[in-house]
Amino acid sequence: MDQWSERQRPVCLEKRFEFSTYGDTRDFLDRLGHLSEAQDRFPDLSFGKTYVNVTLRPASDDVDAALTADDHTFAQHIDELID
């Protein structure tokens, strides 16, 4: 599975998930929605028929905000939605 890309400007984790069908894409988005609600954590999303781009930003909006272990753990939970 592809790794998350860590960016420095702006600070974030990004990953693209690709699917075979629109139904698979919708199923992933539904599972991600439930996970986000449970974690009270809402990533930025862009999606099309067979892909979803997910961007995780630090919880803080401070200029010097950095990614934390919690950010990486949430990314791992998102990956587990595919398994």
C-alpha cells in the first residue's frame, strides 16, 4: 500500500486512495465518515468516481504547528478502513 506523503508547506499528511468502482469509493467515504465522527477529527477530502484524496492537518492552526503521533495514528486508522 502507498505511504502517506508528509509535506512541510503547508504541514500535512496526504494520501490518494483508488478504487475499482464508484460503489467502493462511496463505501470508503461512509466508513471514513463514521471514523471521523468517532474520533472528532475531520480530514480535508477531494474525490471523484474512483478515488479519494485525504489531507490531514495538525489540530492546531498555529504558525509553528507540527504533525504529532496522533496525526500518524489517525492516518493508520484510515488505512485500516481498506483492509
